[in-house]
Amino acid sequence: MNIPSNLKYTKSHEWVRVETDGTVTVGITDHAQELLGDLVFVELPEVGKELAAEQEAAVVESVKAASDVYAPIAGTITETNPAVVDAPESVNQDAYAAWLFKMKPANPADVDALLDAAAYTASAAE
């Protein structure tokens, strides 16, 4: 299982990277894409949408199942990645390069409460 130590994680298998401008980039983990199998469809949130922590933000569909992607923290969608809509399989190829959306956190300190790589590894193994 590929779990980069420089990212934060949620129990629902989202990864979070804090950017230099204070926004956060969000995608699904390598573990999540392995569980889903070959992705065939991605639906992203609208830019400007305000989300609560753990609110449904996006949808990824594979040949096996559809799965919701949740906002890891409260905030506003600032950007989406159209490349993953055009090529959903890019998430399977590199889940950490194929990000889904970026958010401006309502409270930047909320990121600190997310799981680190060790805690995510333990929760993913459960």
C-alpha cells in the first residue's frame, strides 16, 4: 500500500495536501482506488460550493461500484481537476497525482486533526 508520509488522510480514504497558498488539494488514496478497481467515471463538485466536513463532495465510479468522496474538512471548492473527468483511469495509475478538487478551508487548523500516514495505515488495515 502506497501511503506518502507528507499527506494527511481520512478514514473514508481521502488524502489531503496543504498547499503554500493555504488551500488544500484532495484526492482518493491508492488503497481506495485498489478497492474500487478500474475507474470509469468521476463527478466533481462545483467551484464555489461550500461543504461541511464529511459532506459528499464528489463521486467516483468503477466497474464494480460507485463511491462517494467526502470533504475532509469544511471549506469552499476553489478548483476541480477536469483531467480526471476526461481520464478516470488516471486515478488508478497514480492516485496521488490525479487529485480531484481543491478547497479553501473554513478553519485551516482542521487539517491538523486529520490522520497522519501511520494512523491511516492502521485504520486502512482494519
